[in-house]
Amino acid sequence: MKRFTKERSQACRALRRNAKVSNMSEHVVVTEVGPRDGLQMAQSIMPTQAKIQWITAMAGAGISEIEVGSFVPATVVPQMADTAEIVAASLTIPAMRVIALVPNLKGAQRAYESGAHAVVVPVSVSEAHSRANIRKGSREQVDEVRQIVDWVRKQGRPMKVDAGCATAFGCSIDGNIPESRVLEIATALAEAGVDGIALADTVGYGNPAQVRSLVRAVRSAVGAKLERLHLHDTMGLGIANALAGLDEGIRCFDSALGGLGGCPFAPGASGNIVTEDLVFMLESMGFRTGIDLDRLLEARAYLRRGIPDEALLGNVALAGIPNTYRRAA
């Protein structure tokens, strides 16, 4: 018995050492979604040149993936009317992946023609939210995703096609979402041929235990196609949920500078998790993001000038970077 206890203790210490070393060598991708998710809820329209300056500043801070806009009708989301122009300007930024959200095949074709490197197609697991958001049922939208994948694969230039399982952790219209429903939609998306799948807490109702459970279940169903979490902070649990995702092996997270964001068709949805706070946590824990936190905070000035009347959130911005902070090696 003593020998078993000693061996188990040694094994636990080895696991802790290996986990620490693993953290120090692991890279976590932070995808900035503020120019799309954040601005779509802004009360004013950010001028095109201001958007470009803001995106350029964030890329200069080390953000390697930015969702720069969405190819949706300008009559529905006027803040996104200049997305093609924003994509064109963003493509001139070295070593940055340019991503756009598209609701349908027409949007995907516009994104492809603009030169976007990747698209994200929203597929709500809540039937009511799906119809409010894109005027289609969830299964109809899965069929739309399949058409997008088939069309893109026939083109001469590769473009990554991802799908986001919206309202995966709860819906302000339909309420609780059964885990089986999320698995059904995620599996259908994997079968439709998407390159990657994100679980989205569109209204910010999720909690860490739920994140752990759902990530495990979906990964069991679709394997490595489950790539990222898209988290909102409505109930103040966004960063805690990101930590739970980290514990489950997720290494890609969406966030928005200043905590902007929300869904126009999901009542009560508030902003995304704050990019600055997420980077602070990750780097402090030893995960490498490649992002300079000082320069990231400086990028807030471009956002402030572009939409001066919007409230910006963020604990790091409010308190300042503590003198104990050290970037991951």
C-alpha cells in the first residue's frame, strides 16, 4: 500500500512538471472578433479608415487572426457595409489571417472574391434563434454550410470554412439547450465537411462545468474538428469559461478588444470576453500568444477615436498592467 501511494505521488509530481513545461511551450491562438462581432452592435458606424487603422494597430501588437467583418446585407447590419474594402486593406498586413463571417453561399462567394483567408458560418443550435438570426432553421443552415463547402472546394484558391455552433450553452429565446442537440448539429457540420467547429456562448449563459462537459462530448463526436470557443461575458463568467476550455485542451479563443459585442437577434446578449484580459491571463499562466500587451492596450486608442460614444470594458485597461506581469517565454 505504501509503495503504491509513493508511486502514485511520484506520478502526480511528474504530471504536474510535464503540465507546467507543456504550458510554457504551448501556443494559444487569440482571434480578435471586435471588428465584426463588436462593431455590429455599436450604436454608431465606425469610419472605414478608422477601422483599418484599428485593425492595423492590433496586428502590430501581435494578433495573427482577425475577423474583420461580415458579408451580410447592409440594410440589416449597416456597420458591415464596407467589409469588402476592409478585407482588401487587411490583406496587405503581413502574416495576418483575414477572416469574415458569412451567413450563406452568396456571402461566402463575396468573401472568396474579396480574398479572405477564411470564413465562419453561424449555425445556431437553437431553432428560434436560428430563424431570428438568419431566417432559416438549424438543419436548413447546415445544408447551406454544405453548399458553401462544396462550392469552395471547387475553386482554385483554398479558403478555410469554419462553422460556429451559436447558442450552444443556452439561448435567451429557447432557454436551455440539450447537450444532445449540440452534438446533433456539430456532427452534422463535421459530416458537411467544415474545416473547423467553434462552440459559441452567444448570450453568455455558460458556466465552467458546462464548458468542460460540452467540450468533452463534442470532441468525442467530431474529434479535432472542434477547434475553438467563442465566449461572451454576460454573466461575468467569460474568463472562467475560457480557463475551463483551456483545461480541456482548447487552444483557440475568440475575444474582442474592449469587450465589445453581442448579437442583434439574441435579446440580452452582451459583449465578448475582453481580449486584453484574456491575453493577460494566458501569458501570465505561461501560454504563448505572441501578443504584446502594452501595444494591445495602445490599440484601444484607435477604437476609442473610431466610436467615441461606446463604452469600453477591461480590467487590465482599468487597473494597468501590474509590475508582476511577465510574458511567457
